[in-house]
Amino acid sequence: MTNHDVLTSIRRELQAGADEKIQQSGKRFFKEEVRAYGFKTALVGKMAKEKFNGIKDLDKAAVFALCEELWKSGYLEESFIACNWSYFLHKNYEPTDFQVFENWLKSYVTNWASCDTLCNHTIGEFIEMYPDYISSLKTWTKSENRWVRRGAAVTLIIPARKGKFLSDILEIANALLTDTDDLVQKGYGWMLKSASQAHQKEIFDYVVSKKDTMPRTALRYAIEKMPEKLRKEAMKRG
């Protein structure tokens, strides 16, 4: 099966299974315009696995080239399939792959769902394997692209839950602290919340030390998993 055949097969199935009700209700979750077929996310994940079986013998570069074509379509569901496929290959990641992933984030991501799916899994797994690249996440915090700034934080969600990279997480939170974009605020708040599962005291102390300048949106996210007593303390106005 050629690359063209693989993509055509995916698009035919997505079009055939498209549901206008799902398409319209899904759009409520986004402020920006989103292109979507209207396909349940769980079914997209199932399709990604099934279709991957037909390409699993391809080398990594060929799979990544297919992912790129899926990203280029601009459709939400196709971006999810691309994210699944790139993550399926995580055992084969090499340092040079970072440029590929970074390019997808900078060139094709146009909504929080594609951003989080790519960053939580593909890029997050890469960072756990090659932690030196956290320095690149720190440069993302200065990007004019809101999704790249959000990506700097949400890439560390899963490592944060494992107790990893605390000092880097706090550095990234500092860099994004007064960001005016609510989706960036929610992104770094979510990162802090994830870190609080392993480092509750450190995250609580950090939030309290920054609460006069931290936007309330980020603050609420950051303390969401903490005991009520700590949440109340953190929400007190100075």
C-alpha cells in the first residue's frame, strides 16, 4: 500500500463515519475555528491503532512523513492519528527527532487539543528520554505562538506526575507567570498541578510566593489536587 493509499483510506473512513452532531458539539470546546470531521476521539484512537498495523514495517522516517501529511490537512482527527503514530515509535526516538516534533508544533498546531496530544505524549516521552532538551522548552516560553508557549508547560505533565524535573518546571512556570493568554495560563497551571502530586509542599510554597502576580486562572489549576485547607490558604488574597 502506497503512502497515498494509506492517507486516502484514513480520510475515506473519517468522512464515512463523520457525525455532524459530534462536529458541532465538539466545536464548543474551542474558542478558535477548528476543522473536524465529527468523529469520537476514542474511535480515532482505535482507527490509529488499526491503520498503524498496515504501516508498522515502514521505517521511522517514512511514518513521520505520513504524520506530516496528516498534520498538513488541518483536521483535528488527522492530527490525533499523527500524534498516535509518532508516539507508537517512541522506543526508536533519537535526538534528531526533536526538530521534527518542534516543527509540527510550530507549523501545524492550531488548537489546545492537538497541542496537548502531541506534547503530553510524543514530546513528553522524548524529553524523558533526552532531558537535555528541556532547555529548548525554556526557549519556547518566549515564542509569539501561544501553542508553543503552552507546549513548553504541557510537555512536562506526565514527567511532573512522576516527580521529575521539579526545578525546570518552576523555571518554566516563572517564565510564563504573567502570560496574558488564558490557554497558556491553564497550561502552566496544569503542569504545576501535576507536579503537586509528587511535590505538594514545594508547589504550594511556590504558588503562595507568586500568588500576588499569578493569574487566578493558573492559580486555581495549580492547587486543584491539594487538600481543601491548602487550597483556601493559597486563594487568600494578600
